[in-house]
Amino acid sequence: MKNIILVISIIFLSGCVPWFNSTTNTSDISGIVRARGEYDNRFAYRHKYMNNSIKALPLIVTAGTIKNTGEFFAEIDFRVYNKSQAINFKYIDLYNSEGIKWEWEVYRNRLQVEKNRNFIIESYSMRIDSQINQLIKFFNDDAIYLKIIGDVNNFKRLDPKHTQSIILTLEYAKYISQN
């Protein structure tokens, strides 16, 4: 009897049963972890660099599923940290060195402003479910620049580690959108 239980356990653990393997294997993309923060009614994931960085990252990508429906989602969150005043951004531009540009108009009712210690943090989130493949191609470039246009313009180049973590999260989003 013990041998039968042992054989059945080995079959399940070795992945010979496709159902068991598909429910336990989330992806082969390394570094994807549960996203920090409030994600009401959603299972949210991102690359660990975006979760654990001590830097104030200006762009965060999150992907996952909605708990009740299992529906896939992917979103991008732009953040600006400023000490003196809010930027009140109206447009967001992303550029790469190949000359490709992404542009978003900021809708005031979706712009969030909060005061945290010594900083004013403005953030703007939007869904990117249908744009994952195009964004993967865009971020696979040597230099990515982010420009936030508002009362005061904010222009910066994204760190290569940050860009790589965005690509890995987008790859994960692509993976879960197909399953």
C-alpha cells in the first residue's frame, strides 16, 4: 500500500499529470513576485526589482488576475516624487533611442496626489492589456526616456536594471494573458 502511494506521489510531483503541472507552474520568468500595495480583489505580480528597489521608480508595471473572475489585467503606473510642489502632469511621453514614442494624455480624475513624509507623490495608472507585445518591443532598446509634462516638466532616463525588470514583468503579463 505504501508503494502505491509513493508511486502516485512521484507521478504528481514529476509533472506527468498535466493538470497538476499547469496549476502549480506560474511561469519560467525569474524574479516575479507578489506586488506590494493595495490590490483589492486582484492577484498582482511584478518583478522583484520594482517591489524592492530603494529608488523612487517613476514607472511600475503590474500584471495579474482578478480574484472572482480570473480575468487578466496589466497596468502601468507613472509616479513623480517632488519635494516642493505638485507637477500637475497633463501628458506622459516615453521615448527610446530608435525614435519610437508613446504618448498618454492624463485625465485629471484619475491622477492621484498624496503627501508622504517630505514628498508629494503624483501617480497615474492605466490598463495596458492589449499593448503588451508592442511595449516589450519598445522597452527592448538601449535607452528609454520618460518625460512628464505639466506645470513643471520632468525628464529622465530609466536605469537599465529598471528597464529589464519592466520587460520581465511584461513577459510575465504576456504569459498569463495566454493561459
